Amino acid sequence: MNMTPSLPSFDLQFDHADLRELERDVWSNTPVPAQLKMEDAVHDIHIRYRGSYTRELEKKSYHIEFANQRASDESSELHLNAESIDPSHFRNKLSLDFMREAGIHTPENKHVFLTLNGEPIGLYLQLESVDEIYLKKRDLPPGTIYYAVSDKADFSQKGKRGLTSGYQRKLGNMEDDHTLIHFIKKINSPSTFLHEIPRLLHIENYLRWLAGAVCTMNNDGFTHNYALYLNRRDQLFSIIPWDYDATFGRRVNGDVMEWDYVPITGKTKNKLTTQLMKRSRFRKLYKDILEEILDTTFTVAYLEDKVMSLHSSLRPYILMDPHFQKDIDLYDREPSFILQFIEARGAYLRQELKHL
């Protein structure tokens, strides 16, 4: 008999008044006190809802800050994603793990089963925070981190109050904002772009991220849902993906997204991508990276076992999830939907390579 590996279980423990305060305004970013029982340890925490449109759904995502200092290699923050729109509940994990195999740093992530005062809320994806600890764990030099929090983070100069619009500085100081502004100005200076951009951007990292976003078809991730990391040592920006649930043929609302919806060169709204793709030198490097990925990791042969393994290991927890147990038939159809998407998307991209 095949034993399903058991998931970690977390229990959120609230005083009644604090829980009522949290539920009173789903759009509030003011946290309330609570406790989080993780395995055998109980931690004092501050908790609030996270996300945008998902806050109005019955099953919500959470942002958690630990009240007390944790071990030096553990972040003081935790993100618990409800994955409510994704019928498979594992697109985010599948995508981030795939992106890591494509050669870029991505947040660690694992599924957990969450209860509230002992009552099941359901299956969640625990996402690592991109912060100082994230850099240390990967032996990356200290630096500045910006979160791309709105679609103003499109690397353009148009329609913004300031060039840092769309970004929230997570780590670093105000002087670093000048470096970000300088970077965005250089992206929007066509005559010096070819010469200047390699001095400001980790080109291979960005093109690997682009290839991953194009393969998984994360339409949402070209203008936000990423972090920028400015490496203090070499003064280059690199990009870190974040929140990849609307991928593998599903839109942010869960509807089907046709496999040819996002072109091979990514979304034109992202000014940096557009400028890179206009230059044959960068296009050639991108083509080589994409070709390598299409031949190795973005294939049904390579991803089928991962898809089926995630599906079978999470299935018992879907059946215990009060929000999704009734959708088990849709859940069971989703692996073949994902594999058909990989087949069709891969064939489309291979055909489009000749245009690069």
C-alpha cells in the first residue's frame, strides 16, 4: 500500500475578540495578536490577511509575524497562501520549483494543513519571505530588496507619480532608491541601453526568469509579483519570482488561459523585457536558455511524475478542506489539464523559437 506522506499541521489560536477584529475588515493591514502552534511549539504572533482579490473569498491567505526572536536562520515572517483560485492547489509550488530548476533563486515553499482553534480551515502553501534571512540562507551578499506590489512595477516611466511607484522597499535604505531610479531611467534610454544595462542588471538571471515566466505562462507576473534584489557586492539587480498560482493554463480568476496567450517574448507591458528583446545579443542568449529548458525540464516526460505525486499526496487534505472537499472531481481532472497545457505550450514555444 502506498503511504501518503503526512503534511505539517499548524493551529491558529485566537481570543474571540481578536478574531472578530481580524474578520471585521478584510482590507485592513493592521495585524491582531494570536498564537501559532507549529508541531509541538507554540509561538506568539501578529497576523493579518494578505493578497488582493482573494481577501473577499471565504478561505483567505495570511501574513504572520513572530512576536519573539526566532533562530538566526529563521525569518520573523511567514506567508500562508490559501491557493483558493487554483483547482489543483499546487500550481504555485510546481512553478516555483520549476523556476528554481531553471537556475534562479525562488522562495522555499511547502504545503501545510491549517486549523483555527482546532477546527480545519484547510490546505495552505507556506511561502518563505524574501528578506535578509533569505539572502543569508543562499550565501548571497547583503543587499536591497524591493517587492513589486502593483502593476506600476513595469519598468516604464509612464503614468507614475515617481519612478519607485509600484515598489515597496523591504530591505535597504533610502539611498538605494536612487539606484533603482537610475536603473529605470537607463531602461528607458534606448540609445545607451545596450551598453549600460549589463552594468546594472544580472542579464542571465533576468532571462532565465523570463523563460520560466513564459513557459509557465504567468501572465500576472510580468508587471508585479516579483522581488528585485540589488546585490551590494556587484551592484547588479536580479529578479526573484513570487506568487505563481495563476500559471499552467489558469487565469488569476481560475478560468482557462489558452496556451498561446502569452507570446514567446513575454508581455509587452514590461518595458525591460521589451527593450532586451529588441536587441539581437540578448535575444540570442534568451533563445539558448529557452531552448535548453524546453529540451529538459519543461516537458511532460520530466514534469508528469511531479504533477501526479503532488496530486496524490495532497488529495487526502483536499478531502479534509471544508472549502474544497466538494470540488474533488475538478481536483482529480486537473493533472491531465496541466499535462495537456505543458504539451501544447511546449510545442507552441518550440515553433516560435525561429522568430527569436
